[in-house]
Amino acid sequence: GPLGWIGYRPKYHFMEGAPKRKGRGKLKGAAMIASNHFSYRDGTIINITWIWRRVRIVMAEILWDEHKFLGWFLDRVGMIKITRNALDLGCLKKVIGILGDGGLVGIMPEGHVSPDGTLQPLKPGISWLALKGKAPVVPMFIKTAPMFHHTHVFIGKPINIAEVEQEAALTGARPVTLLTEKIAAALTELQGEYEKLPVPVRKKRTRDDPPKN
């Protein structure tokens, strides 16, 4: 909400073909938001970014298991609990249902916060869900900063599921594998765009950068 906006001061960078947050060109219909996971605040930034629509974010069960009040709060605001390292059919059905109703689902497909500020290998679950739900995947790179400093958010062009399926059929690739590779490539490209920013703009060091040796 407004407090998060003031605290994180998000600065948006829209790549060619990227959906806008509101107004002309805004994101419509079902979609998966695929973000990197460099900070525990990433989920909050996803919600602030798409504040004009409700985003249901998939989060690890540990947040419910180890923090009872937090788990209660996450349930109230509509977050989706997933059991990691297991086939969580309940979560999968819930996500497919949300997409079927034209909703937004956010996932950080690395599965955990990056330990060193680099993009980790992606879990294929987001691709399976996007293919099942026939929902485009919107790549999003977040670089958080200390409170009251700008958090830079890069939003890329949605990955079209029909095009992925067509390419997979032509090349013999597995659709899930192909889509996962495309999401990883898109996030890497967005991170590259962040790294092109002048140092005074992106700050010499933020709280989520790896420690200096």
C-alpha cells in the first residue's frame, strides 16, 4: 500500500512490449509474474507494482510453519502456500483456478533467496503452471535498496504460451524446459539492463548486494 510505496520508492523501467501498471497498455487477463528472488521484500514489491490488481503470490510453507501470526496474515491477504520439494497438488489446483478466473499469480521461481545476489537455477513449476493455465509469463527483475532509497524494478515483454508450444512442437523440445529457459533468459536480460544503469543511479551498494571480500 501507500506505506510500502513510500518506504521502497519503486522506480520502474519498462522494456519494449512490457505491460504497463495502469492506463493504456496495462496488464489484462490471466498472467504469471516471474520475479528474481534477491530479497525477502520481493513479494511486497510485486504487490506494490501491480497494486491496481490483486496478485496472489506463491510462498514457501516455512513462512506459515515458523511464524504463526505471519501465516495467519498471509492467509488473510490471499497468499498461496506451497510445500517445497514435494508435489503440492492443492497449491497447483488453486493456482490453475486463479488463472482460469483471469487472475494474477506471482512466483519467484528460484525457490529461495539468492545467497550471493546472482540469479539461481529456476524451478520448472512456474512453467508447468503457465502451460496448464495458458497464461503468459511476465518477467520482472527487482533490485531492492535500503528503506527510502529507490528500488529499481524492470518489467519485460510477456512470454506467449502459444508461441512456446509452437516452438516446442517444431524443435522437439519439452515445453516445460523451453519455457523455463526463456524465463531465465528474460530475467538475465533484465538484470543486465539494471547493471547498465550509472552507478550513482543504482547506488554503489545496496543491502542485498553480496558482501565485499
